[in-house]
Amino acid sequence: MEACTECPGALVRLPVCDSTNTYAKAHAARLAPFGAVYTTSQTAGRGRLGRAWVNAAGQALYYSVLLAGPMAQPETLPQLASLVTARALARRYGAAPQIKWPNDLLLGGKKITGILCESTETPAGRVWIAGIGINLAQPQDYFDAAGLPHGTSLALAGLAVDLAADPAALAAEMSAGFARARADFAARGFAPLRADYKAACVNLGRRVEFAGPDGPRAGTAVDVDADGRLVVETDGGAVQVFTGEVSVSGIYGAL
Ligand code: BTN
């Protein structure tokens, strides 16, 4: 286990693992109250909605952080994770990714990061895990072969990626970011993040579509409220969206 210079939490590096989220759950007692694990190769990576997360061995960073203890708004962990990741990419690369609500990070309108948040009960209490996959240096061929037309990597976006140094440095940067944010997040939830999150949120001012209880709904995204919900102005008034897929006009091929 490596020590993170800026934070008290553990930072475990694995040459390969099944899924860093699965590892964090299995080793929750060791990582709690705050710790992280990372690798550059996952054999059973997991995405949202039960999907698999394709492995790009050696060309991506797979990182999971575990947070334990009382949490004011754990349902907004995806928003925290996306903001911490965006800040880490800004610090290391000077990048300014946009956030597609709730948590995809985009460069040039394409996805560079996916986030899967999970929670589990342990003998020491409930823990929350944010798993983050960052596309570092996959070439275009990789996305073509994987059938991921809306994916890209930092290298493809024109950033100088050093695959020897960046996974460890970025993982440490991420842990430092979570360490800085975690006390405030645990106590106050999304509110302290809201202004920065909104400044990066690509949905705002755009036409969006989402699943309503009676079928698809559409409108203009106008706000992200204090509870992290996307506020959409529809013909029938304002609607707060908290779960499900939201498509954004002009992003990922949506009209
Ligand atoms: C998505 O579907 O967009 C979320 C993808 C999340 C992938 C990351 S990679 C690190 C962590 N380990 C996993 O198995 N999944 C998450």
C-alpha cells in the first residue's frame, strides 16, 4: 500500500484486478474510513445500468474511492465524484472538461470518464464507493472496435499523456481532491459544490429529454438545485430530475 502525501487515506495500486469497485467493497474494512484503489487493467469492469465497462489495458485509469461515516446527501456522490475528477484533470493537464448531468465528463462533446457509485453495508457500518474510469490514451481504433462512437481519450483530445507517470500521479491527485472535499461533503452534501458544478454542467441552457413517469419528457435544463437534481422547464412547468438517463441536444448524437 502506498501513502498518499496529501491525505491520510490509503492508496492501493494493483497491476490488474477484476473491478476496483468490487475490490473496494471486498476490502472496505481496510480502506475505511477513507481510502482508494487504482489499476490500469480491469478484467471485469462494471458500468452503470448493469453494463460492462470495457478494459483498455494499460491505457486508462480505473480508480475507486471509499468513504465511510455519516453522509448528509450520499445520493449526490456522483456529482462530487465528477467535480473532483474534473478538478484533477484541470490540475494535471490544464483540461476543462464539461459535466453531463449527473456525472459523465466530456471533452469536445465526447465522453472521457464514466462514474459508477455504489454503497454497501459492512460490519463497521455503511460505506460509499465512487468508481471512476478515465480514458487516458486509447487510440480512435479502440473506440471504433468497441462500438463506442461517443467515447474519446485525453490523448485523442490533444493532451500530453505520459502512461508511465500519469496513472499514479492522477490517482494521488484524485485522492487529494476527495480528501479536501470529504468533510464538507459529509456534513453539507451538494450545496458547497453547486456553483462549480453548475459552471461545468453542459446540460444547462440546452434542450434535454428524460424519462417521465408517463413516458418521455422534454424541455430546457435551467438549473441544478441544492439537492443535485436537474431542473427542466417543460411545457407543463418545472420538473426536477434525479434518476435515469438524460439526453442532451448536441451531445452523443442527440438532436
Ligand atoms: C458508466 O457506465 O459510465 C460508468 C463506468 C464506471 C467505470 C469505473 S472504472 C473504475 C470502477 N470500477 C468499475 O468496475 N467500474 C468503475
